[in-house]
Amino acid sequence: MKKSKPVSRSGRFTQGPGEDVARFTESISFDWRLWRYDILGSLAHATMLRQAGLLSQAEAEGIIRTLDAISQEIAAGHFTWKPDLEDVHMNIEAELTRREPAGAKLHTGRSRNDQVALDMRLWLRDEIDALILEIRNLQSAMVELGARHSRTPLPGYTHLQRAQPVFFAHHLLAYVEMLERDAGRLRDAWKRVNICPLGSGALAGSTLPLDREFVARYLHFIDGKKRPLVSQNSMDAVSDRDFIVEFASASALLAVHLSRLAEDLILWAGSEFNFIRIADAYTTGSSLMPQKKNPDIAELARGKTGRVVGNLVSLLVLLKGLPMTYNRDLQEDKEPLFDTADTVRATVQIVAAMLRHTSVNEAVCRAAASDPALLATDLADYLVTRGLPFRQAHHAVGAAVALAEQKGKKLNELTLAEYQSIEPLFDAGVHALFDLDQAMARRNLTGAPGDREVQRQLRRWQKFLARDEAKSKP
Ligand code: ARG
């Protein structure tokens, strides 16, 4: 076993932790990425301490100037992170204090417990904003591809059996709707991320005259009326990780949606379907079989979903047995959170790029959708309009399907006499029902896959996404 070499420590401790302990407990290897937010939080806190009379003007200026310098060094990649200083908070504070003695006053009225809660909230707020923009981009890619195929029919499936014809755009717009709900869930989670925990101390606030509202305003934790949003219970504020679970949950569902889309694309790209062609750059070859072209991106999008769902479960299990308030276990929230955020953002990005490099084999889709059996339901509806109860109409069309099968014909090849032998209400109009273009024109309920409605939905999304894009421009 490696011998413990103590690292320096002070105060109540006579001995520092050994190297093995430091290695086991450090979080700098992954929480360094919070640095921008850690410094931002410290700037807010130092400015507030100055206003509260807890720092002199010179001390506050010294701290702020030095934090700015450290910030630039980190951004330039010139800062050395030290694992024996445990985490991002200690690393930055130690370096600050080494250069600027007043740095020792920065932690006044603050604990790493409210500090880390703050950093995570600041980080996640930006992360959610960025993810929503990427979701918009993916929705746009789907709407663009859909608009190019707003009249390309393809079979819609239930039980993975051909069911009824839809337009290609309609199928994609189903995912646009799912993604919109994902964006909504993320926006909703954002509201609960947007609450300032600083001033909660280790768990019980502070006896010092801190101005929590000032800090909240400084860090833009404000509501629509610009009122500061601060946490209302110091114990809750340092132990709450709901906001992370909510993000992980919304992200897991987003990943599940991407995975379902990926599955559709994988099927469609296979030669059994052959509905789409993914550009070479977004596929890979086989090391052994020269003819292969594999949809690896879609497969990985599907595969990574397992990890994202796992991260959500990890976080829930992490929290379930924790007594109030902060426990070191909470340090374990970061890796699943970062992994989820990185994974879903990268997946949304690459799937959007792939869709922009995917073409649709129109003729194949149309041929597959042209099987007259897909319009059997239209036949039943037609008998209903002639007064037959739907159950009987369904039965009659079922009998027609069986008769066609028995005669080795397609459903539209039965003669009128054959139809009428099953149900006298069939009339000369029956064969016209099999015209696919007319069949698509008949589906015009709100949300239906018909011509007019799909055009309307496409226009709705185009308008919505264009407006949203304009709003998000600085
Ligand atoms: N690295 C810790 C974390 O990520 C920071 C908070 C440490 N607080 C403490 N009391 N040890 O949770």
C-alpha cells in the first residue's frame, strides 16, 4: 500500500489528509469547469461585503482585481489546478489569497455549501439556455426536411406494421412536437434553478449583515418584475438538488425522444425500408465488409440514452438516504449532471447536422404508401357515411380484405360486384377511394396527416421557429 503523505492543513487539524485521501475526495478533476461561475459568485459576494462594510474599499478592489486576473489566466489555460486543494472553490480562493492577503476575508459569511449550490445554479442556467437553442436548431432541421417532403407519402406504422399513409413531414413534425415539450420542461426547470442560495452559509445563514437581495440582483436572479429571487430556507438551500434532478429528468426524456427518432432513422436507412439516405459523412463503413454503410450516429444517439437515463437514476439514488443538510455525498451530483448536459447537447447538435445531410427516397416512400390495404379504414369510413354502423363497416371491409387475399388480388382490384356481394351499400364510388392523393386530401382534421393540415402545421412551425430565432439573437 502506498504510504499516506500528508498535505498541509491548519486550524483544528494537526495532520493533513494523505495523498490517497486527497485523491479519493478531490473534485477538482471535474468541478474545475465551474470556475467562471465560482469567480462570478465571488465578485458578487465581495461587492456585497464592501457595501455591508465588511471589506474596505481597498480590500474589495484588491480582491476583484485579483479575481479578474485569475479569471483571465484560467481562460487562457495558464492556471494550474491542484488536486490537494480539493475543489474549484478552494483552488481559486487559495490562489487569490496567495496574491492578495485580503482574499482571506472573501469567505466571510459564506460556506462552500452555499457556494457550490450557487455555482451549480449559475452553470445550469446557462446550460439550459444553450440546450434550448440547440433544440430549436434541431426542430428547424426537421421542419426544413419536412418542408421538402410535405407531400411525400409514406406508411405510418403501428406495431411496426404498415397502418395508414401519412406525409413524411407529418412523421417529422411528431418529433418537433415532442422536442417542444422538452424545451418547455427545461424552461420550467430553469425557473426553479433561477434562485439565489448565497447567504445560506453552511446551513444556518449568517449573523453578519449580508445583503442577499443585492447578490441576487447582481447575479440576475430576478423575476419578470426584476425582483430578486433568493432561497427562503437556509437548510433547504444547501441540501436541495431538486433543480439538478429536474434537469436530468427533462434531459432523460429528451434523450428518449432522440433515441426513438434514431430508431426510426436506423430502420429507414436499412435496405428493407430504404426510405432515406444519410450522407456518407454521417455514416461509417465496416472494417470487414466493404459494402457496409452504417448509421452509427443514430445508433450512438440511441445508445447514449441509456447513460442519460442512468444519470437520472444515479442522482435520485444519491439523494434518497441523505439526512439534512449538506453531506459530502452531494459532490457526486456533478459527474452525472455534467455527463447528461454534455451528452444531450452533443446529441441534439449532431442529429440536427445529420438530418441536414439526409435525403428522402421519394419514390420508395410513395410506393410503400401506395399499398391499397393502407386505405381499408377509408373504405369503412365510406360505408359509415352511407349509414352503416362502424362495427359492421369494419367487419365488411375485413371480409373484403379476406376475399381479395383469397382471390390473389389487391384490395382495389375487387370488382364492384364482389364488393356488393359482401355489403350492398358499396357503390360505384368505391374504386375512387383508392386514389392516394385524394385519400391524403381527405385527412384534414386538426393534427391529421392530410395535405392542407400538414401545410398549415409546417407554416405554424416555420413562423414559430423564425420568431424564436429572431428573439434569441443578441
Ligand atoms: N466539492 C464539494 C462539492 O462538490 C464542495 C462543497 C464542500 N463542502 C464541504 N463542507 N466539504 O460538494
